[in-house]
Amino acid sequence: MTKFDCDAVLGRVPSGLFILTAGSGERATGMLTSWVMQAGFEPPMVTVAVRLGRYVEEWLSRGEPFVLNMLGENHMEMIKHFGKGFEPDEPAFTGLNLKHCPRAVPILADCMGHLECEPVSHISSGDHRIFLAKVVRGALQSDTMPTVHIRKSGSNY
């Protein structure tokens, strides 16, 4: 199989779209992420991949809690908003309706649902770090269909 063949197949592996929120207060931020998967039933666990070098990757590596906010079919504006990324000192939630989990991490109140997570371990995976996290709380906020993301190439977002 050539690299191109492999890229075409990897790109078509479906995934959901989520906004990962982390930090609290003035330090809180959010980022668009798609590599999320359920990884256990009891306790409930998920994995999420974050590109190496992103400041959020450092926070999760230290075990800081985060929230996965699931995007539904009607969340194109949120995809655009978070798709551009934010610098560490740049406000990420201007104009958005927020709640906060007990650990003060922002929850996007208008998303279809959220999972409050605590990292328990991680491994390096090439240019990403994969975090295994325990789901400690969550809620379904609307019963819409989740956004499914399929790429043309497995070598870039």
C-alpha cells in the first residue's frame, strides 16, 4: 500500500467533533478536537489525542481536568469559533453561554452534551499525545445527531 492509499483510508475513519475545554477563570480555554473514543465501561473512560506542543497538552499531562463538549449537526458556528485556535492569553469564550463543572472548567451550555474528565495516564503517539481519562460526570443537553467528521487525508486535519 502506498502512503497515498494509507492516507486516503485513514482520512475516512469517522470521528465526532468536540470542543475540549480546560483551565479555569482567566486561564480557561477551548480547542476543537476530533480524536475522541470511548475506552471503558466501568469506570467510564475515554481517550483523546492532542497534538504535541499545544499548551493544553501540557495541562492534561499534569493531570488537570477537562470537559469534552459534544457538537451536534447545528453547531457550525462553534466549529468555526474554536477551529481557529486560541493563544494562551486570548479569551476563548466571548459571546458563548457557559456553565462550569465543580472543578471550575467551562462547559458550553449550548452543546448537545458534555463529559467531565480527569486524565489518568497518557502515551506518546508520534506527533500527538493520547490521554486516557476517567469520566466523572456528564449530561446530554439535546437529543440532536452528533457531528461526524470525515477527512480526505489521514495526514492532516
